[in-house]
Amino acid sequence: MSRGPGGEYEQLRVSGLHAFYGESHILHGIDMVVHRGELVTLLGRNGAGRSTTLKAVMNMVGRRTGSIMINGEETMACAPHHIARLGVGYCPEHRGIFSALNVQENLTLPPVVRSGGMSLEEIYTMFPNLYERRFSQGTKLSGGEQQMLAMARILRTGANMLLLDEITEGLAPVIVEKLGDVLIKLKNKGLTIVLVEQNFHFAAPLADRHYVVQHGQIVEEISADELEAKQSLLNDYLGV
Amino acid sequence: MTQPVNQAEIQKAILEQQNADNRKKMILNGVLLLLLLAAPFAMYPVFLMKILCFALFAVAFNLLFGFTGLLSFGHAAFLATGSYTTGYLLSNYSGLTTELGIIAGTAVATALGLAFALLSIRRQGIYFAMVTLALSQLVFFFFVQSEFTGGEDGMHGIPRGKLFGLINLDDNYNMYYFVLAVFLGCYLLVQRIVSSPYGQILKAIKQNEPRAISLGYNVNRYKVLAFVISAALAGLAGSMKSVVFQLASLNDAHWHMSGEVILMTLVGGMGTLLGPVVGATFVVNIEYQLSQGPLRDWVDPILGGIFVLTVLAFRSGIVGEIQKFVKKNLG
Amino acid sequence: EISNDTVKIGYLADMSGTYRDLAGPNGLAALEMAIADFGGKVNGAKIEVVSADDRNSPDVASSTVRRWLENENVDMVAGLVASSVSIAVSDILQENDKLGIVSGSAASSITNEHCTPNHIHYVYDTYPLANGTASAVVKEGGKTWYILTADYAFGHALEGDVRRVVEANGGEIIGTLRHPFPTPDFSSFILQAQASGADVVALANAGSDTTNAINTASEFGVTQSGQTLAALLLFLTDVHALGVEAAQGIQLTTGWYWDMNEETRAWADRFMEKTGVRPTMVHAGIYSSTMQYLKAVDATDSDAAQVVRKQMMETPINDMFAKNGRIREDGRMVHDMYLAEVKTPAESKGEWDLYDIVRTIPAEEAFRPLSESKCPLVTSK
Amino acid sequence: MSMIFGVPLAVLAGQLLIGVINGAFYALLSLGLAVIFGLLKIINFAHGAMYMLGAMSTVILFDALGINYWVALFVAPLLVGAFGVVIEYFLLRRIAGQDHIYSLLLTFGVALLIGGVLTNIYGVSGLRYSMPDVFQGGMKLGFMFLPYYRVWVIVLALLICFGTWFMIEKTKLGAYLRAGTEDSQLMQGFGINVPLLISLTYGFGVMLAAFAGVLAAPIYSVTPVMGSHILITVFAVVVIGGMGSIGGAIITGILMGVIEGLTKTFYPPASSAVIFLVMVVVLMFRPSGLFGKEA
Amino acid sequence: MSEQYVLETRNLVKEFKGFVAVDDVNLKIRKGHIHALIGPNGAGKTTVFNLLTKFLIPTRGQILFKGKDITPLKSAAIARRGIVRSFQISAVFPHMTALENIRVALQTAENNSYSFWKSGASLNKLNQRCMELLDSVGLAEFANTTTVELAYGRKRALELATTLAMEPELLLLDEPTQGMGGEDVDSVVELVRKAAQGRTVLMVEHNLSVVSKLCDRITVLAQGAVLTEGEYGEVSADPRVREVYMGTAKDKAPAEQEATQ
Ligand SMILES: Nc1ncnc2c1ncn2[C@@H]1O[C@H](COP(=O)(O)OP(=O)(O)OP(=O)(O)O)[C@@H](O)[C@H]1O
Ligand SMILES: Nc1ncnc2c1ncn2[C@@H]1O[C@H](COP(=O)(O)OP(=O)(O)OP(=O)(O)O)[C@@H](O)[C@H]1O
Ligand SMILES: [Mg+2]
Ligand SMILES: [Mg+2]
């Protein structure tokens, strides 16, 4: 049964998730739910375990225990390459641009997992830099350009749930702004988005709910409307 | 910012740490020394000398590979150059005392090392390995072609002669203690190099070359020096070998030998001081024991199996694994 | 009397490398056959055998032999294939005044520059190989020669010997080509040999080089185009590997062939029971030399190197391997050699039915005469 | 007859042709190596052994089951390829992401194992294999006699080389391969079964070697050691071409065949060393080989 | 008199296979300034850094350091002259302790870096200075910790300390706050401010609040060329800069400027 109490469709339900890198125990029981069409952020300090949470969902960490349901389907047993097929698009923290491929190849690399993804044209109009450099080696791009590429890449696949890790890192404000608009567009198209962000000021206006991660646990859940009220609490958590 | 901490205390702690490490080193060296001093009474001296020569060879290689991060696939060239040169001089100039012959052999190998280094040092990673391989193949070709090496038949009947014109090295025990002295000298030298100011830079270069450059280090010079030292020690190993066995052969120059020293180092534990010594002892022993026993037709497959096992089961080598184990269980 | 009441024989050979098949494990079998046939005991003293793989490395060989001689009082070392190994070992034998019998090596230098009073070279060497084949081929009208030489000591020696013989018999060397060892592909060299227009293309190499060359030669139709192919060192195992298809008509010199007479066949059958293959001349030589050694020990009731060697030299060898073979003071065992021709597929009646013995080369003709010897043992006389 | 450095032009022409043929052969071998290194970052010292297995299995299949050359041309590489997959799955996979050197050591060990075992079973003097009758004889080109089989070798080798190059450089699958070796985890995140891809790639690489082995069976003496002789040379070819450059491996293969051929004509003793000389010189001026991407 | 300028570039150009990444750039960096290089992604900022430190060879143009032409020098030589950079991704020696990391930098000043015969103890005299530097970035307590085990922010601090150990006259910082949030950013700002005393700093930074807090002067690059130069006020007011870089951030003080978009 994948219908939450509220009756909205549960795209992602993580419960009691522990994750380990070899010896070190990173996640200590994450619990979170993301409904279809929601944009949820994971906030927290460096090393809190946000990236790890996303990686764990993608089955990219060493060892995991607990439960991860995608579209109401238990995925703990799934091989990594099956997860994407469930309509999940992942944009990694450190971009993961392939040096063996040129920009265009990088863009078209991830297989389309669902219909309704963006076309190359749409993407290029959104990121003119990429069009300009489309035939140069992926890793020869500037830091920011690589970031754009990493993001753009998964918009093509038509995934209906996006896990985005620090997508504004190293981007010029003007691009950050543009990304903001993009996310809103995607959201309106009904995509589900889990956003890991350092730049709270970017995330705040977009998100429906915020999870605050600390020492590998969810310590606070704040919905958009509570934001004013809990601002100071949040600042303590994030040390702003 | 963090609360102020007492710098002096921390420094003291660090120094104590160092002393503790040094003490450990001393004890280890002591044990090693005693073992080696006693060995010839337990084992066959010539065989022990063989092990020492290869151990020295592996130690030399490890200085470059384990501590500088440069994989040379051509170290056989230096071993062979050392042994042929020494062999040739001692056989043809009866006036020459043994140590002079050995020094000469080492010198020539060192020069060759410099040449190799200058030609290869700018190449990165696997390309570096392959250039050294290519160069050593050319050296091999030279040795095959030249008359003085005796080609396939090899160079035979090299006189051990008298050390300093005094000590008769035909006596296996004299010979052994001479080889042992040289080996220990080199071992300690490498130990010193690794912890020396220079060693620190090598470490840094190995771990993050661009950063070392941006700090103003001309990394290639440091690499060249490391290469030359390594080549010199390898050459010395060869020279000693030719005197011990009284022969020099193409096997020393063949690329298999370059491979063998890599194996020894890895099996023993690369980047550790004792590793290559243990590795050499292990490999030489296995090969020897097997070639004698009932399994003598199966040496190659068994060796192969051992290498596969090493890589799969204990990748950081015998010594490396022991160190890990100690760290884990004894704090 | 016999030291500590045992005669201990060390068998050292390449057990895993390029020379494995011509001596190797089966050589050990031959050695054991000899001991068994001798009765397992000599003058009441028991006979022990130790064996090792020399890995074709003088290092390994010398440390093995040193230990055998110095710690395990081995009395005699047999086998000995790679010339680098044989020479290295002979030095050590001399140091320790023990005896060695070289059966596998081809280098004639072993009883020439490198001769010692402590070893015997038994089966063959490059001299008779060149002698037998070359003189025969020249006499049959092969006047102009082109030689493909393996570019190392053995090849050079063989080439030199061939040149001498050919020119002595009124032939002419119109070209030689030194190829690296080993060479996987001979097409380029064969092509040059063909272009040279020589009557004879001679192969002064061994093992896989020779078989590769012969394969390629037949592929490029060397014989069809009227040239004669002469292989100077070819073992039964090589021809077996080539097959009569590719090797037919090739002339070669051998010290022994299993199918020469009742005696050889009988022994070869026993050998085959034990090993599953037919013996090479080296296998037979190991058997014969071991017998000769044990007889000498028996006769002199001693295992001291010089005593035994002397006795071995004094008793002529008459067994399935050699008739009136004798060991000279330079350590060379001289005996009749045979010029063989590889059978055609039509003639060959089985896997191992490979040679026709064309001619017997008398001992005194075959080997380097003492007059030409550089061996101190001879010249110092 | 006109001469060049004392070599008749006709002979030279022949040598060049032979050079190209051997070159095609090198190309085929180095191609497999390049695929395996370029895509899997594995330094495959077992490549020679796989080449040998290809040849040996051709002979053994014939002796044991009477399987003829034509069938072997498919079956032998498939068998060896499957064997390769097994090795990748049970051994190489466990050291994925480790330093090159470990894959070198591991595959070298495997090579020793295979070679040693076969030596003990079949000996070293070689197995007999006679050429299929269709290839008996050859054509007279005026300047030389060209056996039909050599023609067959070059045609087939070049076809396969080109096919492989196209698949890797120009198809989607190729892109997956190239990317998967850089960050396999992320590729899996995109929904691609990388482990399978890798096994198959290694299998394919050794298949190419085995295929060269089958081609070699009728013309070279087939022994358990035949691979170890050629291994280093083939490595040199790959390096000169630029590690991991597929096209580079092919072109360089042929180039080296020709250069070697010329050396065999003008100074034969150096013919095995010349390739290393070329390698040193090339790497002097082009640090990552003729066609390699700058490291 | 160009003495007041520590660093000057004259018509600096870098082309990559026809693509012009840096297009005729003339920079003038005043002594003692903290000078920011900002601009959209792919404008050529990192490339400029790579040119200044010779990680890339300029296609055309000149680089002057304290009036002297240093265009032909090699990376290492330039570093020894006193131009030291930090990297966009943190660069440390992962398997050495924090203290050793700094010591490696200090050794450049010593002339013992080739003496392989000296004992390791001969380096202890540098420890005092190392500790001071570590303390200045608040890492004193981690002196003996292996660097891999340090958290991201601390790695960056260590890298900065290492850079300072070189006593550089000109410090090049590429996005020092990248990937940091909250207080880490503030601490880096403090660090840079400290580091800048008696030095000149040239930094690339996308976090405008940091730029506005720290920098005396700002050069804006766009498509490889200098768009404009000036103080934060002027630059941020420039409509072109807004268009290509800052975006539609209306007339707002930089501090809250990102707070609402
Ligand atoms: N591959 C790894 N091996 C071991 N530990 C890791 C690994 N990756 C991350 N860690 C550790 O796991 C913890 C959480 O890392 P994570 O990347 O999830 O933090 P984060 O919340 O994403 O913060 P940020 O990405 O801003 O650094 C950190 O302490 C980090 O040191
Ligand atoms: N090695 C290279 N080869 C080809 N093009 C390159 C190379 N390095 C950089 N470029 C191109 O030059 C331009 C400038 O790159 P640079 O890294 O300097 O941008 P940047 O200003 O640092 O951007 P960011 O703020 O995103 O880091 C980019 O378009 C990039 O694609
Ligand atoms: Mg993160
Ligand atoms: Mg940048």
C-alpha cells in the first residue's frame, strides 16, 4: 500500500535507514517520506550525512539496513542499476562528468527511463554554455559548466523523482537563479524532488518541507509555512 | 576558532611519538641483525647470500616504487649491468681487489640509472613503467649482442678474490658476512632516506604531485635522484650477486627479472621497509624449495597461484598485513 | 671404497621451460630405468637419486648443485641441458672434484675451452651436427648455402662449424642471417632465403625457432621451388610436433634413433611404457651414460670422480646407444652419429615412425679431432 | 635489378607486404589489450596466455573431437572468451578500483598457472596442426610467393579490427563502456548493469586474443609458451599507439609490423629490439603515445 | 610607476583548439589589496589562475610580478618567487599529519630538501613554526592527525595554512568557500582576512556576500574578457554585470541579496 495517511501518493519512504562506509557508521536511522510532486530539502552541516542519504537511496554506499520504499516498492534488495529504472534521477555531489566523453555524449549518456524527459534542444536553450562547448571533452569544462551538465543530464531521462546533491555549488548567481526557475518548472510538471543544499537561501523559497540532518539522523522536520517560526532554531542547527 | 591549546605540549607529544617509533625501529633492526648473524649456521650460506642479494634488489626497487610511487619495469637492467661489469673487471684484471670491482659495477649501474631517469622521468604512470621497460629491453639487446657477456652461455668463473686484498672471499663464511655487511648498510641507508627531509618531499610528491609543484618543488629533480639511488643499489645487488655465484647470466637482464622484483616487493608489502626483504626471502625460497621437491615440474603454476592469492587475499603484502593486524588489535 | 656406502646421483634439467621435452622429466625416467636395470645396488652400496629443475638459470643451477655437492654428498650430476647451466655447473664440479655427465647441451665448447677433468659430454654437440648434415648435403650437390642463424652463442658456434664443413667440401656460403631468439614469425627470413637463390637453406637454430622456420618454409614452398632445407639441430620431439607433412625430406644428424635395430626398439618400447612417448637421443644417452657410470663404480668399487672417470674412459661403450663409443681425455664421448632423413607421409607408418637413417657417420669423422682441441687437458700434454 | 641499400627492390616489396601481414596480426592482438586496458584499466598480462589458449584449443578441439578449422574459428574464441568472463567474475572483479599493478600481478599469476599446467600436459615442443586444404599453395606475385593463408589472415584481421573500433568509438554501447570504466557506480545509478558490461568486455578482449591464436595455429608451432614470447612486444605496440586508444592500437600494430619487417631486412638481429627503440623515441615526443589522450 | 602593482598581466590570451578561454586580459593588482575575480561560469577565472601559476602556458601576452616579466618561468620557480595558489578542490597530502603538511611547505625555505642522508629529527626545528601556523587556522589540536581524517572545512583551512607557510607575497585563492555552509564560510572569511595582512590576495569567489565583505577591488570577467573593474559598489551597480553574472538581484545590499531571489 503506497498511499500515505494524507492520501497523497508516497514516492519515497525511508525508514530506520542505517548506512556504513566500511567500518564507519554514517547514518543512524533516517526516517523520511516524500510525496509525489513535493520538493523536499535535506539541510545540515558539512558531514551531517545528507549526501550519504541520497547515495543510500541509490544503493551506492557500502552497507545499509532499514527500509527504502520507492513507489511503494521495497528496494533494499534491488541492484543499483534497477533503482534508476524506477524513475529515479540522481545528480551526484561531485558532478561525475566523464572525461572519456564529450559534452554531448555526457548529456545523452543516461538511458531514458520514462517518457516526458526534456529534449536536447530544450536543454541547450536552458544552458547555452553547454551548447557552445558541446564537442569539447566533458572534464575540460569549467567547474560551473560541469555542474550544469550534471544537472541537465538527468533532465533528459524523464525520471519522475530527482535526487539533487548541491546543484548550486560553484555556480554564478545568475545561473543559480535560473536553476531555481527550472526546479519550479519541474515541480509544476509534477516531479518529485529531493534537494540537498548548502545554500539555504536558494532552497527556502522552493521547498514544501525541510528535513534537518545531524549526525546521520533527522532531527527536525519543518514545513514551508513553519519556516518563519522556526527560523532561529534552524539557524542554530545550520550555524548560520 | 577552537579554544587555545598548549602548543608546547603537543610538540612534546609529537617528539615522544618520534622517539617511540625510533625505539621500535631499533628493536626491529636489532632482531633482524641477530637473525642474519646466526643464519649461516642454520642454513646454507650461498643460498642465504642469494636471498640477501635479491632482498637488496627488492629494497632498492621499493625505494622507488613504494616510497616515490614510480613503477619501474626495467630494474633488471641495473642488476645485470652491475653483475656484468663487476664480473668482467674481476675476471680480466687480476690486480683488482673485489671491493673495487663491486664499486665499479655499482658506478656503471648508477650512470645507467641516471640515463634512464632523464629519459623517462617526465612520463606519467603506466607510460613511465613502459619507457623503463623499453629501455631495459634495449640494454638486454646490448648484452645479448656483446661478446664480453658470453651471450647465452653467460659469464663464468668470476674470481671472488680477496676483500681489500686481505680477506679471502672463497670462504663462504667470509663472503657471507661481507654480503651481510653491505646489505645492512644499504638497508639502513634506505631507512634513513625515507625519514630524511628528502624523504618527506618524496612522500609529498607521491601523495599529491600538483600540490608539491605549487609549493615550489621541482618534482622531477627529486624523482631523478630517487631513481638514481634506486638504480645504484640495484646495481650493487647485481655486483654482489656476480661475486657470490661467480657468474653473470642473461637471466639477470631479462624482463622476467624486472617482473620478479615487483612480485617480491608486493608479496612482502610495498611501501614498508621490511616488506621487500621478507618478499624476496619468501619468493626465492618458494621457487628454490619447489624446484627441488616432488612438485618440481609444477613451480610455475604454483608461483602463479601464490601471486593470485596474494592479490586477492592479502593485498598489502605479508608485512603490510601484519602491520594492519597489529594496528587493529594492539591499538 | 664408496663414500658413506651410497652412490648419490643428482639429476638436474629444465623441467618446465623450453628444453623440457628433450630431457626433462622423461630424462629422469631414463635415469631410473638405468638404475633399476643395474639392480638398484652397486657393490652392495645403495643408489640414491635427487632431482631438481634448473629453470634454465645458472643461478638456480649453481646454488642447487653447490648444496648437492657440499651438503648432501651427491657423487654425480646428470642431465644438464642449457649450455649456460652446464658450464656453470662444471665449474662447481671441478671445485668440489665431483663428476658430471652432460647429456643435453649442444655447445661443443663444453669439452673445448670449457673442458674440465670433472665432466663428460655424452650425446652430441654442434660439431658433428654440422659435420654430418653439411658434408652430406654438399656431397649431394648443395653447393651454395644460405644460413639462418639463431643470434646467440649456440647459433654462432653451429654457423661456424657449418661454414668450415661446407667450404672444406667445396661448397660456398652465399649468405647468413642472424635472427633474434626466439622469433615467432619467420616469413620475412624465409623470403630472404628464397631470394638468395641458394641451393641450400640451413637452419642453425633450435627448438621452436627451428619448427617455426620449417613450418613457414613449407608454407612458402621453399622445397617446391627447388631449394633444400637442412636443419642442423632437430630432435625427435620437434619432428613429431611438425609432422611429416611439413618436415618431410629434411636431412638432419642425430646421435641415436629409437627405430634402428632390435636393441633400440626393445629399449624404446620399455621407455614408452614408462613415459608414453618415444625417447630422444638425449633420453637414450642419459640411460647409457648412467649405466657406464655405475659399471665404472662397480668395477673400481669407488665413487671418487677421477677414479670413476678414468675407468669410464678405459671401458669402451657397447650398448643400445652406442657401438664402440669411447670417452676421450677432453671428456668428449665419441660414437657413431647418423644422418637421417624425415619420411614422407606415404612412408611414415605411425606417429613416431619419422626417420630413415641414410648414412652412418663414423665416430672419428664426426667429432672435433683432439688435434684441433683448445682443451687444456689435451694441449698441456 | 634496382637496389636499395644493397637490397633488391623486389625483395623489399615482399618484405613490406609481409610486414603489413604481421602488422595486421599485431593489430589484432594489441587491439584486445587496448580494449581491456582502455576500458577496464586492467593491464592484462594474461593476454599472451589467452592467445596461446586460442591456438591450443583449436588443435585440441581437432584432435579430440575432430572439430575443423572453420568451426574452431568461432568455437575456440567463444570458449576462451567464456573463460575470460569467469576470470573477470571470480578474480579481477575483486580488485576493481585498485592500482593497475594489482591487475598486472593477478593476470601474470593466471598466465603462469595456465602456461604451467598446459606445459605439464602437452609439453613444450608443440602440437601438430595442418593447414586446411583450401589454403594449400599461394599466388605468385612476381616479386614473391604469397601463401593464400596469409591473405586470409590479413583480410580477416583487418575486418575484425575495424568492426571493434566502430563498436567502441561510434556506438552507444561503446559510450557506456568508456563511461562505465570511469565511474561505474554512477553509471549504475543511471540504470546500466556495469558489472555485466565489464565481464563481457574482458571476455571480448581475450576473445580477440584467442581469435589471433586460431589464426596462428596453422602457421606457427603451437606450444604453451608461444604467448609469453609475443606478450611484451604487443604491449609495446599498445603503448606506442597510446594506451586505451583503440584506433591507435590498430594503426600502430600495422606500422610496427612494417618497421619490424624492414629491420628484418636491413639488420635482422635488431628486429626484436627495434620496437622498443621506437617506443622510447615516440614517448619522448608524445608523452601519451601516438594517438593517446593527454594524461 | 608600476611598483604599486604587485601583479600585472598584459594582453593575456589563452586559446584551446580555437576556443578562446582568456581573451586579452589586462589585470593590475595593487599591493596589499584583496582583489576579487568574479564572473559567470566558464568566464576564464580558473584558467587565468592556471596561467599565472603556469599550470597552463599562455598563448599570448605577458605576466609581470613586481614589474619583472615572469612569463617564461616554470610553476615551481613562480611559487618560489612568492606567488602561491590554493585549489578549487582542496589540495593536501592526505597520508601525512597536519603538521607534516605544513612542514613540507616550510622546507622550501630550508636548503635541506635534497639531503637524503640527514635524519628526520633535523626537521623538528620547524615544528614550532608549524604549530603557530596551525594555531592561526585553529588546527593546533589536530597537529598529529592524519589529514584524510579531517573534515572538509578543516582540510581547506589546512591547505590555506600550508599556503601561508610559503610566506607568499601574492596569494591566489580559487573559490575558498566552495562547498561550505553556515559558520564554515564565516571562519574562512576570517582566515582570509588574517592571511591578507601584509600580503596581496587574488581570489575567485561566487559567494557575493563573501566578496562584498572582503574585497577592496573586483574585476569581472565574461567570456574570457574583462567586463569591468571597480569597487563592489560600482561593479554590483553595473547593469551589464547584473545581466551576465548577478542576475535580477534588484537594488539590494549584497548581504541579504541572495536571501531572496
Ligand atoms: N567514501 C567515504 N568513506 C568514508 N567516509 C565517508 C565517505 N564519504 C563520506 N564519508 C563520511 O560520512 C559523513 C557524511 O558524509 P556526507 O557526504 O553525507 O556529508 P554531507 O552531509 O553531504 O556534507 P557535505 O557533503 O557538505 O560534506 C562524513 O563524516 C564523511 O566524512
Ligand atoms: N583544458 C581545457 N581545454 C579546453 N577548454 C577548456 C580547458 N579548460 C577550460 N576550458 C574552457 O575555458 C573556459 C573557461 O574555463 P574556466 O575553468 O577558467 O572557467 P571559470 O571562470 O573558472 O568558471 P567556474 O566559475 O565555473 O569555475 C570554459 O568554457 C572551459 O570550457
Ligand atoms: Mg554532501
Ligand atoms: Mg573555476
